Amino acid sequence: RPTASANAPPKGLGMKLGKSQKTNQFLESLKAEGEVIHEDVQPKLGSSRSAAPPLTDPITLTVEEKLNVTLKRDGGVSNFDVQGQLSLQILNQEDGHIQVQVLN
């Protein structure tokens, strides 16, 4: 009759977080060959406006554009969508007669 410890999985072989040693060695070899390595940057899911400092300028013009692009493996573009928002914030009532000209 087998003991309970014979059926138990070995300890210390669970999932490990962080970069593996092979990835670090590969990146170091690319750096040694003169390649420029950029770390992955994940976009923020929250609103970018919440992280902005409080407005102190009397007039603030903000332009925000979002691109949604789907690329094919061969380099072609299968979907390209641009959405934009233009915001004008005026803190002083005296400046309320401002005009903004926008060319498309």
C-alpha cells in the first residue's frame, strides 16, 4: 500500500512570478549585440484625467485621440479607427469670449 507522501506533489515547484532566467539571458545577449530593448508598457485602464494635476491655468485646451488598429501578420491593416475629443476649460468668466479655430 503506497503512503500518502508518495502521491503528494513535490513541494517548491509551484508557479513562480517574475521574469525567467532564460528571458533575461536572451535580452542580455541582444543588448550585447547592440540591439535597443524597450520594456513592455501596459496602457492604463483607468481614466488619465484622474491622474492629472489640478488646473491652474485660466484657459486649458485638451486634445485626446484614441487609435484602435488591427494589423494582419503580413503587415496589412484590417481595421483602423480614430476617435478624438477636444475640451476647452475656462476658469475665469472674463475669458469666456475666446474663439478656437480648428482645421481638419
